[in-house]
Amino acid sequence: MRIACIAPRYGAEILGGPELYCRLVAERLSAVHTVEVLTTCARDDTTWANAYSAGTDRIRGVTVRRFANAETRDAAAFRACSERVFGAPHTAQDEETWLRQHGPWCPALIEHLEQEHRSYDALIFFSCLHAPTVLGLRVAPRRSILVPAVREHPALGLEFCKEVFARPAAIAYATAVESGFLRSRFATRAPVEEVVGCGVDLPPGLDPAQPDPPDDEVDDDAPAVGAVWNAGGPGAGFRRRHRLFGPFALCSARVRSGWGCEELIEYFGRYAAQHGDADLALMGVKLMEIPDEPFIRFAGTLAENDRLEAFAAASVVLAPAPEESTSLHVLEAFAAGTPVLANGRSDVLTHHCQRSDAGLYYADGDEFVECLRLLMNNAELREKMGRNGRRYVEEQHCWPVVLEKYDELIAAVAPRRGARRATGRSRGGKGRPRRTRQASKS
């Protein structure tokens, strides 16, 4: 089948949010289907400035069609508009203005959909609060699949969101929490709704039923820290590059104000003052000032293989965001066999921790310090939680399981002349067979 994946921005260097999820899904679907990504020329989602050239590109085996944005975001005007429409009487025109200023505003992409939509068997829209989705769902709703990838946001109270969730023929939720949250707020009318999960890869050679074997190699340059430093173990290269010779916690969220990073650094400072036996490694795009603390290491934005190595190297992965949608970094930590300590204010994160038995969560600074102390000081607990996390990913979030669900959704919305159900095909990677069932709202 010929599939179009529509996302606000797209690129191998975009390592978070629905845009990353779109890329991962598009790359895997392209093994069976003909996939095109329709997106804008933006790289930065704070300005939506055109950074890429308009036209057709090829990224990791997927055809990408980029369209130039007609406008960039005026931050002051956008703040003023948001204040006007959130929680105050306003008009439909005010909401359209908000959508336009929120960005990206790309009439050329919508024009392409209007002209070429019949050439696609299915249209998959990633995110629900951006204009390419809101306007694009109007073009061919009966062949459209919505992947909301949304967290709590005041814009969900705007009238146009009712249209967004009423139009598509299918909705693919990242988690059961997201499904329950959205279905409690909106009268979804999609004939097919499914919790598809977020696909991640299990590192090769890892058996969820067995702990990682010990490695006896020693790095002569590493300081002596007892059994903590394992020079030949998982992630040894990441440790050496960043001089992390002892236990450390890894935060892989964007280093950005409002995403829980400031609170995390404060809480970790308390832990360091009381125990002083671990470092904090920050991985991702730096969008805020980082305090000059001896326990902080900034790893920056890493390539995909390096990111996976970092997850394996960490003693604990921290998830500080109070609201999450896809939570891919948490599932990647589980796949690497590393336990997670998450912000308890996020229903999605606590859901993963509870279902997997591979993570703890905290409500305040005191709980953070106690939970981190427990995980850092108990290797047996970390190993057990690591095995639980790998098993959870293998059963519910590995790519073969997720892609089978996408195939079902695509077959449900595609025209009958092209609807051929993809079954029994090798997707690569390890996954247990899932009992096929009809997706429903129940």
C-alpha cells in the first residue's frame, strides 16, 4: 500500500516528541509499504523557520516531501493570543489565529494533500494540535488515521479539537492512559481505535529472562570504585567518553525550562549533598542554562546508537517531565535493562512503571532522594527491574507487536481495492505473537 505520514517537522536529528515517533514508524512501515512523509521545512518548533530546502529528500530509506512554511512564530503575539483564547470567551476566528500562530502554517502541504490524496491508501497524522493535522484531516477523513501523541494542554479545550477527534476513521493511541484521557474528553467517532504502543528495539542478544553476564575486563585509567565501574560492560564507550567512572543517573529529556529539568537538578543536588556517590548526565538539546555543579555532565545531542549505549550505561534513567505523551525514552531505558525513576505527576510514566514493575516514581524531593538512594544502592533490585523492563517491552512495545497493530489500522481505512492485510511477514527484531483481535472502543 501507499502510505502518507504527515508530521509538523521531520529529520534524523529530531530526537523527541511525535516527530521522532513519526520517523520511527515511517522507517519500519517502509519495509512492507510504500511510505512518503509529508512535512514542513522547519527544524525548530519554537520558531518554525524554514531550515531545510523545499522538495523531495530521502532519509534513512524513506521519501520525504518538504513544503515551505508561509510564516514563522512571533513569540510575543503567540503568548498574547494564547492568553486571549485559553479560559476566556473568544471566537472561532480567535482559535484559527491561535492555530496559525502556534504553527507550523504551511498551506503548500495542505494543497498537496488536496491534489494528491487519492494516490495514498492511508494518511497517518502525527500530533493533534498542529495545523497540518487539523486542516489535513478535512481532506480525506475516511482514509485518515490520527496518532494524537498528546499530553495535557490548554488547547484541548478549544472547539476545533472536537472536530479533530470526530473526523478520522481510526485513532492510534500511544498508551491506555492517553486513550482513556482523550475518550473521556471527546466524543470520538472513529470506527476503529487501538492502543498501539510505542515501538522500540530490544538490543541484540538480550534475553529478558536472564541477567546480563559479568565482564572481567578492567580499565587501568578508571578510578577504583569497587564493583560499580565495569569497563567492558554495556555502555562502556559512553562512560569513557564522558568520564563517568562511577554510578550515574541519566536524564534523556530535552534540557528545557518547563519540562521538569530545573526541578530534577534541584532534587539531584539534594541527593548529591546527602550521599555524593553518583553523577547526573544530561542528554539532549540544551534549551536552558545548566547550573555549574560538579555532579552534572552534559552529553548533548547523541546519534541513535550512542543514545541506546547511554541508556545501557546508566545506573538509573530519570524521567522528570510532569506530562508525557509517547515516553519513548522510558521504553528505551526498559529495553536496555535499566530501571527508571519518573515524575509521579505524569499518568503515562506512572502507568509504565506500574505495568512493567521496572520503575519507581516520586511526588516530591524527599521521595526522589529516597527512591534514587534505593536504586543506586541495590544492584539486585536494579537487575530484577531491568529484566522486568525488557520483558515488558518484548511483550507490548517491541516493533513486531506495534507494526501488526498499524497494519490492522491501515487495512481498516484503506479502500477495498487495495486492502491487503499484512500478516506473517518478518519485521526484523524479536517479538512474541499477539493474539489478533478486532480493535474496538471497549
